[in-house]
Amino acid sequence: MGYAALRWLFFLLIVKPFLLLAVGVNVRRRDRLPAAGPALIVANHNSHLDALVLMALLPLWLLPRLRPVASADYFLSNRWRAWFATRVIGIIPVTAGGGCSHADVLGPVRDALAAGDIVIFFPEGTRGEPERLGKLKTGIVWLVQQVPNLPIYPVRLHGLGKVLPKGDWLPVPFFCDAWVGEPLRWRGDRRQFLTALAASLGG
Amino acid sequence: MSIALTSPVMMILGGVWALLALATAVVWWLAPAPESELRQRIRSWWLIVALCSLALAFSRAAALVFFGLVSFLALKEYLTLIPTRQTDRRVLFWAYLSIPVQYFWIGIEWYGMFIIFIPVYLFLLLPVAMVLSGETQGYLRAAGTLHWGLMSMVFSLSHLAYLLVLPEGEYPQVSGPGLVLFLLLLTELNDVAQYCWGKLLGKHKISPTVSPNKTVEGFVGGVLTTVPLAALLAPWLTPFSVLDSLLAGALIAVAGFFGDLSLSALKRDLGIKDSGNLLPGHGGILDRVDSLTYTAPLFFHFTRYYYF
């Protein structure tokens, strides 16, 4: 597995030092994060850095099990980006919208969870305005119903939309926060679940 | 470029470690709860003392990198706290880049550039970059707050580092690290002394609207502790006469007090208690370097004017 080594080096030599020095993420309640899969980590989404920050929150030895869900339209749009996103980062590419069923879109995510991976998922679907939680899409509800007793770890991110906002390529240093919330589970009530999730993501 | 460490610096650093060990014993006895604020504060002091000792003992380059990092963290904390405009992202990026440049002037001992780079060139050029973006809404506030941050966190703090390269020849017994140690030690001990005297005897609030914890008794106790301490340390670390060492002690005590108050006013204005949480028990890095932003430039110019 040459790519596993590449991913490990990328995080050890580039992502971790960058997050430590240029960003400075202050993590609260890291102890709540999962030690093994299957698990779903969900967060609010404002920046391309979000997935990297969430991956860096977990110990390096879990890296091969971490799979951020990301838009195929964007990340597979050219060969190099696709190679980097799928091989080095290890994303699960999904194509949203277009009248497809949840099973068509999120099938690969369900399969990764079934295989015991720790999946990183942004229930807003896309990067929104900094520090404002957008409407949660229904994909998350479908997904948590597919894997019985799946633990869901909400992480609220703050400040990364200032470091690297949508539509910009130049990161500017600011301190950021990541709050790991109380783990949630699907209890059969869609509205209750979405309300609790939105509350723990700062909505 | 390695600094020839004169033995007084080593001895006083040793004394600092011993003092901290003593303080640790006292605090462990006073505050038995393992996560009490006082214990966290002592733990952070160990980190600060260890890093400063390493930076001062290793080499001039290491010390410059270390103080540059302190400036970077302080500026980053400041820019995280204040409101900034999204249109100024690139300007803020240039502002960060000025830190290695400012410490580079110190490294090559170009005093003329060191002293005007931020107050003149950046003062004029960063607003140009803002103007070119075309956004006028909030222009004065953006330009003013950015310059205040650069002056405090980069220009003022970098005076600490310029002390490293000051002594050349005239006073063979005085070393740059010695002057830095003198300033750092007195500034921080003055903070601690003010806090302790205030806790012990504090009655009359000195500035109730800015910082309700500051008292006349704490301030006077700080001055009365720092001035004799300065006279005690000066023969080891500085070229000062007795009178000048007393003056330097008083300058550090008073300036440190106002540096502290100035940052308290900033935090009040922004409606926050601590500037961050980089140093558990202290708050953020601004909570620790606030006094230094005043003492460093004032002590530097006092020393340079009279001795170098």
C-alpha cells in the first residue's frame, strides 16, 4: 500500500505542521472522538481545510481508515486533483442532486461504513457562509439509518472559513476552534435527530 | 553567530529555575486541586521558562527565530480577536510576512531599517494595498487596527530581540542575552509581584472600568519589588550605574503596568475575558506579552540612549 505511506507522510510533514503553525486549532473534548470504526464524524463546512482538520484530529495510525465524503464534480474535475483526492486524501467521491436516489448517491459511503471505516461527512452538502450553519440535507438521515447502531460524532468548527474561505486559494493565519460534541445515535425520529445535530454544529 | 554566554546569564537562569521550582512547591501546597488555575499557570510558566532559556542559551539565530514566533503568535491572536474585512485577506497576509523581514533587519544589525520599517514603510504601504482593493467601507478602522497590531506585536516586541545585538565592544562584560534576560525577568516578576501584592493587600481599585483587579496597593508593591530587584540584577547583566538601574527598574514597573492595562482595555472593548487559550492558566499569548509591548521599546531606548 504505497498510497497509505504517502498519505501518512503528507499528514505528518505538511498537514500537521501547517495546522499547528499557520492555523493553530484549539480542540476541545478530543477524548470524545472514536478510537475505531465504523463511525460517522459530521461537521459544519466552510473551507477546504475542514476535512484536513478533522482527519488531523485523529491519531495518525487511524489515517488509512479515514474517508472524507467529497463532491465528485469538484474533486474529480481534473486528473491531478482526482489522483490527489482519491489516492492521497482518500475521499469517497459522491455526485449530488439530479433526481438520484439516496442509495445511488450515498451507496459508496454506506459500503465504507459497513467495512468499518470512519467516515467524515458534511451534512450541509457544500461550503456555506463562514460561521453560519446552512440547512442540513436529508442525506445524513438516510445514511445513519443504513448502519444499525452507528455512532455519530458532531464536531463544530469555527474560524476555518476565515483562514481559507470558499473561492480563495491563499490561506491566511487565524486561530481556529474545534468542539467535539456529545456523540449521537439514530433513535428513529427524523426531526429530533436533525435538531440535535444542528444544535451541536452551532445552528 | 553563536552567542558567547557569559556566566552571569547562566547563573541567573539557574536562579530562575530554582525560583520556579520553589514557586511550584508553594502552589502545589496552596492549591491542591490538580486542574486549579494556579497550577495550570505554573505549568505554563515551566514551558515559557524552558523555551526562553533554550532560545537565549543556544544561539542568536535561535533567539531571533523564537522571538519572531512570539510576534507571529501574538499578531495572529490579535487578528483573530478583532473584526477584519474579508477584502483585506491579502493585506493581512503581507502583514504576517513583515515579521520575518523585521527580524531579518535585526539579524543583519541594520538599525536604521529596523526602526522605520513598520512605523514608516508598512504604515504607508499596507493602506495602499487596502485602497487598491477599492473597498472604502470600514477603511479607517481596518487600517488603524492593523497598524496598532503591527506596532504592538511586531515592532514593540522586536525591540526585545534588538537587545541581543546591541553590545559591541564597549562593555565586554555585558552580553545581549544578559540584557534580554534582565528585561524579561523584571517585566514578568513585576507582573507577578503586582498580582501578589494586590491579592494580599489590595483595597483601592486603580482603574475600575478597565481592570477591576488592579489596585493601588498592587501597583505600588510591584514598583517597590521591581526597583530593588533591578538594582540587584543590574551589576550581573547590564552596564548600568546604581542610579540608572533604579531608574530602569521603575521604568519597567510603570511601563509594564500600562502595557497590561492597555491590553485589558482592548479586551473590554471586544467584550472578552482572555485573549485565547494558548497558555493554560494565563489565557492567550497576549495575556502574557501585554506588559512587554510597553517595557521592551521603552527599556531598549533607555539603554541605547545612555549606553550604546
